[in-house]
Amino acid sequence: MKRSINKAAVLGAGVMGATIAAHLANVGIPTYLLDIVPNQLTPAEEKKGLTLESPQVRNRLATNSIAALLKARPAPFYVPENAALLTPGNFEDNLGVLAECDWIIEVVVERLDIKQSLFKKVEAIRKPGTIVASNTSGISINSMCEGLSQEFKQHFLGAHFFNPPRYMKLLELIPCSETLPEVIEFMQDFGERVLGKGVVICKDTPNFIANRIGVYGMCATVKSMLDFGLTVEEVDALTGRVLGRPKSASFRTLDMVGLDIMVHVAKNVYDVATDPKEKAVFEAPEFLQKMLENKWLGDKTKQGFYKKVKTEKGREVLVLDYSTMEYRPKQKPKFASLEAAKQAGKPAKKMKALLFGKDKGAEFAWRVTADTIIYAADLLGEIADNIQSIDDAMRWGFNWDMGPFETWDALGVQAVADRIKAEGGTVPKVVEDLLASGRTSFYEKKDGCRYYFNQDTKESAQERIPEGVIFLAPLKEQNKVIKSNSGASLIDIGDGVVCLEFHSKANSIGDDIGNLMNFAVKEVEQNYEGMVIGNYGQHFSVGANLFLILMEAEDDEFDELDIMVDEFQKANMRLKYCKKPVVAAPHSMTVGGGCEVCLHAHKVNAAGETYMGLVEVGVGLVPGGGGCKELAFRAAELMTPVSAVKVGGTNTTQPMINRAFENIAMAKVATSGYEAIKYGYMRPTDRVSPNRDRIIGDAKRLVLEMAAGGFTPLQPKKMQAVGDSGYAAIELGIQTLVWGKQISEHDAKIAKKVAYIVTGGGVTPGTAVTEQDLLDLEREAFLSLLGEPKTLDRMRYMLKFNKPLRN
């Protein structure tokens, strides 16, 4: 039977249930969101004359949750319109809708008896074959389905999303003892391909994988803080980026998650642990209990380990002194090992510099790290079948740079084992087995593929990569690079398709990338079926190399700048008129020149989390690589009889031109791939892949589809400009904003240059203009603004503070 999920239901409309429902809507699945029926009217409902039997009252919890989703930040929806796919209801009146659903997800309160009672009702309604899942963070999956039919159990499993579901990559799947293998296989593929998740299969043990290890690490951190007498801010300085963990480190992360949640998850293990040492770690110390009593839970109660207060100088962040239970000003931590780590370079070197230092900070960091990676190694086989699952879970669920076993490798397995023994500790069995086999690391690379140590066979096993995913690093190791320079590489990704990968700092665009773009087009036209432009950097591209442009401008090298801009324009035009299909695969920040590259590709296959826009006005410039031109020409494509306006007897595209102008002049950045379509940076025929790991593989398939379908190269066209009258209409709006003091005079100067370009450069309305006409206008405006002192000030400010200056 070929499975599909066409409709779903989420049972429980709290924050987690609602945001899971929102993400199902993000991927196009109509979803029912159900919750209990309220037993009391609100004052507003009483005022309206409603009763407890009114549908608005009975569905209130789900309805209010959907409304809250639309206001929440970060936004749970890719675009607000996705809320239309959610239907609110309640458990008493609407459980019958479960018969329509292919997937039912329970997200009610974490009590076994309540979940069991709800599943009995679900069993009576669901159609055979419907998959049922619990989003529990730690309750036994097998216990939940006790007493239910075998058919129910065969289609039942845990599906533990991490919060917030749209943004967090990890999805833990936990089969019960009778879950069918084909159900697990389907859900793993569905989770990866449709939901965009990194899926890890877990065993039915307390807190599964990520929370079991992550919360242990947090509890061990608290215990060690007390043992070493460190402060909250000292611990956060020692357990953040220098240790390969998120910038929010330990206690800032706890404030975001909620202290009550951490203590609850810790109690799950404490209640069932039989090892006294493990039990002691998960026991909350007295000061945490006091914080719970005081409801100092973190961000949701406005204070936790940190607290924001207003002072004469503005807002100040205070930190909790757990010895007095009072808040005080933060103090800068001072450890020689910490300073050495910050200067060490790559993450593994930072970690080594910190952990092998000689001061108290280093000793603390070593204790916490050693305790956590020993704990993870001891749990192998109990919570997961292999080390890859554990490492993936910690990277995806807790945003660690390296999982526990990758950390062993980075620090040196033998060196860590020797130190553990020297300190009187016990080396985990899997580590002893690894070293006894003659290996020195848990992972090794062969023929461009990564292999991990299998603790059962004592042999190497190839790392699992989902079907359809293409990673570039292994291909490079397999000598698939056609040509490379400091900024980019052209890589053969198979089946006659190449990938142009950017790999400069932040993937900023300079001459090196432009040169390889030109080479790539010629190479593809002569020898390949088509090309993907993609990478797996932190960002697709943050645009042009701002530092280089500023240096040239400060040195009055305007001839060089003219050539630089002209060459980038030409490179983008070569992409657009390539005789073979070109598909861009953007992700994360895709702004400025990065956005312009995508605008000139034939198609775009973006990641769900793609933040695309033309942001040059923020540094006092206009888009110079064809961004203004491309949005103006797209406005012409979008002209319809309804949107067209008569100017001088000629149909024009003024409303669409206005939109293009606003997008550029206001530096609008789409906050998802779907919003990029909405803003016009992508076309409705472009595609979005929720899973970033799939964008290059999906883009390659799109290239091959286009090639097989008889790809026809584009031919240059002209557009009818709205001309001087169209410019005058926009200029009036700009001047109104200046008069209202909403923008500065320099903002207005930049905006007028944008308006001048997109309206055709002062021509008579209806005049046919070419792409080169608008490119010349772009280049002229770009260079003239580089001669403005206020623009140079904006550029310097951005480079120094990474935020725009409004001057």
C-alpha cells in the first residue's frame, strides 16, 4: 500500500500543539487543531451574550491558539496565509473528524493516564492504517498504547518535535514494540522529505536521545558550577561558542526553554534511574527548587537566571546570584583558558585550548564535557543503535557543533581515555572496544564517504545519508572538482549536472566568484546538461564584498569599481542567457548580490528557511548587479488588464513597478522561501524544499526535468517603461515621507535613484527599454552613491556593528 498524508489532526492546542499544526500547514497539509471544551466564559464572551454551548466558546482554545500563531515571533508560519489550512475544534464535538485523517498527533498534557484515555477514544474513530503519534518528550511509548488493539499499535509511535517546530531540525521517532517497519520507514522519509526534518530513530527509554543527554549535560553543569563556585555568567562564558555550543550557552538557553520544563524532563530520568550516581545528577539542587517556587522560570515569567530591568542608562540585564537568590549586575568572566580558546581558530582547536588549560575555568569545562561524553558513550545501545544517531540528535536538537562521539574524536580518543583513567574514572566500554580494534577515532573517511564505528560488529559502517540528498564535501574528496579558486568551485554532481559552489567568507561575492561564474556557463554550454548554484555554507550569500568596495571607494578607485560592477552584471546576464538550464538553490541569508544571482537563474529551488531580498539601501547603495532591472522586467511580465494603468494612452505596469520599488527601497527581506515567491523574488513556478539538506539534490532533479523537457534558452526582451510620469508618482510618495520625518534626506536620495531606474530613467511613458538600459542606470546610481560621504559612513557602520546606520 502506497502511503500518503493528505490530512492531519493535532490533539492539544497548547504552544507545542499549535506550532506543530502550523508547520503541517507550512508543507500544505490541511490540519484539524482540537482541544478541550472550556468550562467557564470569559468576560468578553459574557458581554457578547454567548453561552458554554456556543461553538465560539467550545472551540475557543484552538481558535485563540491559531490567532496567537499569527502574532508569534519567530513566525511559526512560512506565510500568514497558511493559517487558512488550520481548522479549530474540540474533543467533545469534533473527534469524528479523525476518521478523515491520515496522521493524528497527540500533544496534550504530559500525564500517562490522560494520554491513555484519549488514545482509547482515538482508536474507536480512526480508520485502519491511520498513523497515530505522541509528541511526548519522555513518557514511555509502549505504556501509552497498553490495552489497545494490535492494529493500533502497529501504526503507533512517538514523534517528538523540538521547539519551535518550524525552525528546529530534529524529529525523534520512537517506535513501540509492535510498530510496523514499513510505518517507521514511511515516517522517516515523510519527516525528512516533506517536513524538512533531520530524523533520528530512538529507543523507548526516558527522554529518548537528545533530552536524555542534553538535560544530563545541563544538570552536570549546574552541579559542577556549585562544586567550583562559579557564577552564572562565568558558566555561560565557558559553555557557549568556545565549547561548540550555541551562543546562548547554558543558562541563557534555560531561560528561553523554561526552568520548569528542564526540571520536569530531569525528573523523568530521576524517577526511573537505578544508578545512584545518575540519580544524583538529575536531582534538582535547592536553589533551583527555590526558583521554581518563586516562578523564576525564565523568559516566560520575565526573570530566571537573567532579568532585564530599566535603569537611568536604559535597559540593563541583571544576573542571579544563586547563593543569595538576589539579582546583581553582570561581571565579565576572566579566565586565561577562555581567552586562549577565543584566539584558537577552528571549533575543535577552541575546545582543546579551553579543556586542556590550567585554570579553574578549564577544569570546570573539562569536568562538564567529560561527564557528558562519558554518559553518552555509556548509553550507546540503550537509547540508540549507533553513534551516528546520538551525534545527529545532539547537533540537530541542541545545536551543538559536534555530537558526543565527534567530540571524542576532536579531542583525541586516546588522550581523553588516558586522562579519564588518570583521574580515577572509568572509560566506557565502546571506547575500550574502539581502541582495542586498533582505531583511534569513532569516524573515518574512505573514498569521500564517512564511516562510523559499529559497537556490535567492531567494524566500520557507512553513515546514513537520506536518498536524494547530495552533499558536496564527499564529491570534492572524490576528485569531482572541475575548477576551483578562492571564492568558488565547480563540481560534477553526476548525470551531466554541475554545481557552482560559493565558499568565500560569508559567501560574499567578489571577482573570484564572478570569474568562475563566467567559466561555469561556458563549460556547461559545451559539456553538460545544466547547472545548480548552491552550497551548504552558513548562508547562501550575503552579497557583494562590502569591505572591498569600501576600500576602493575610499581610495577613489572609481574606474576599478565601474569595471567590478560591470563584470558582475555581465556574469549574471550570462547566467540568464545560458543555453542550458540553470537552477539556484538558495538558503538562509540570500541578500544583495546573492539575491541577484538567484534572480538571474532560470529557476529557483529554495530552502524553506530562505531569507531573500535586495538590502543595498541599508548601506547607502542601490542593487548594482541587475536586481533593479530584474524586478522591473518581472513587473512587466506580471501586467494584467486589471493591474494595468493608462499613461499617455499606453498600458503600463505602474502598480507592479510600485511593488518592485518598495521591495528595493524598503529593503524588504522575505522570511521564507514561500514569502520570496509572494514578494516577487521568486516566481510561482519556482520550488521550495523544507529540508535544507535536499536543496541541491532537488535542484539537480529540476535541472534534469528542464533538460529532458526540451529546454529553450531565453531571448532578450524589452519592456515598456512607466517613464517620467511614473517616476513623478513615486517621487511624491518619497517626498511625503521626508516631510513626515519618516525617512532622512539621504534615504530619499537613494530611494529616488531606485525609482529612476525601475521607471526607465526619465523616458517618455511607454518607451521600450532594454535590460542593458536599466543595467547602465543601476551602475551609474551605484557609483554615484559611492561618492557620497553619508553612504561611506553607512558602509563603515555596517562593517563595524553589523547593523544599518540611519543618517
